[in-house]
Amino acid sequence: MRLRRWASASLALVVLQGAVLGAAPSAHAAVPAPSPDAATDTTILSTDYGPAAWVPASTSNYTVASRPTGQPVTHVVIHVTQGSYTSAINWFQNPASKVSAHYTFRSSDGAVTQSVREKDIAWHAGNWTYNTQSIGIEHEGWVDNPAWFTDAMYRASATLTRNLANKYGIPKTRSNIIAHKEVPGATHTDPGPHWNWTYYMQLVNGVTGIGSGTVHSGTAVLNVRSGPGTGHAVVGSLSGGTAVSVYCQATGTAVTGPYGTSSIWHRIGTNRYVSDAYLYTGHDGYIPNVPRC
């Protein structure tokens, strides 16, 4: 794999937004439907952020700058692509789109591609002032479908945001790490109601552990639900003795089981939760250093 060096001066405002944001200085264009023959070149790596592939946006879709010199980076804006990972990256390369973001994450595995250097101004926020002071991060998926918001993508994106916050002195708070819909004048709703801000901000702030647990051996069938509570749909089941990973923990419906009564629910996968009352974790209550969600 060939590594090409690109000098970097980065911007410390990361904007994670729920659709491809920031068209020409004040607009925001939607990402087109996925293209079956779309492809990205991952043979060149970013020098702003080591894990990222470098696939530059068209020079017609961003503004060259020298941030943070003279233009501090103060926010991160969170976006959702409303399309596929590849189609978003390709759209940024289309000179007619007049839109770009600094980074885009893939749902399935958390892979990331950079399209605009951090020192430069991506057109993503739909607000010129916010464009100049932020970094925009896109996430593959659709705002009305939580299945796209995987643990792999949450964790990879939060690692980048934490890196940016440390690099540019951005406070790791919801006042500075914001949704696209929270940008003044925004007409978009991303990342939407299914984006788990509690989980994301815990990860950004360094609570990144992954716990483990085992379903009580005497349990014939344990329901797996789509959310933290008995009111959520059953999306699967586990038999007694099954070992699972715990990515985050939420408060939900109180359940009584072999391990007592508990209102803690463990997220064991994307939109997959089981009750703490049936899962042995070695801890009474929340597992230390595993994020809440």
C-alpha cells in the first residue's frame, strides 16, 4: 500500500451530521442513491488521521484555508449520509454537487475515508460560519433506520472525534459536538432520533470498555429485544450458557430473574439488548468502564 504525504494543518470543530451537509457556502445537498458500480481508492492514506483513506473531494466543493491559523476549529458536526458510504464519497468528487465533508464512516466495519483536509473548509453545515469553524463527519445510513448505527461505526467515529478534540482543544461536550440539525438555520434533521448521543459521548470521553457476560445456565430461552425494555420488539433469542459481549448499558424496564431484579439492559449488538437479571457479568450493577447508552 502506497502512502502519500499530504501536509496537514487541522481544524478542531468536528461536525457530525446526518446527511451530506454543507453545499456551496450556505447550502446542503442530499447524497444520491447508492451506485452499484461506485468504488473508492483506498491505496492512499490520510496524513491528518492515520486510519483514514484519502479520496479527495473536487476542488469545486470546498474552500482552501489554513486552519486553525486565524480560524479556530471549535465544533464537530455529526451527519448521516442518507445514502451509501461509497456514493457519499463519490458525490464529494462530483464538481456539480457543491458539497463535502471532511470524513465519512462506513456502517459495517467503521472504516473511514477523508475527503477534505482538516485545514480546509468543507461545505457541510449549511451555515458558512459553522463551516469555517468545524469539522464535518458523515456516517453511512438513513436517519429513520437505526440498524445502520453499528457499534463498529460509533466506536470508530468517536475515536476520531476524541482525536480532533484533543488536537484542537475542542471541549468534549454536546455544546461543541453537535448534530447537523442543531446548526443555526439548518433544514436537515440528521443524525435523527435514533442516533445514541449518550453512547457516543461516553466513547468520546474515553469510556470505551467492552464487557462480557453469560446467559444464566438454567434459562431455556432469553429474549433479545430491539431496545432496553420489555416494551421493545423481540429480535432474537439466546439459550442458557451463551457468552456475549456488552458494548454499552442502558436503563430500562425492571426485570426479575435468576440474578435478582434489575433495570439495567446490556447492548450486545446493534439494536440488540438483554436484561441484566439474566446475564452474569461478574459485577453487581453496571460494568466498570463500559459506556452507558
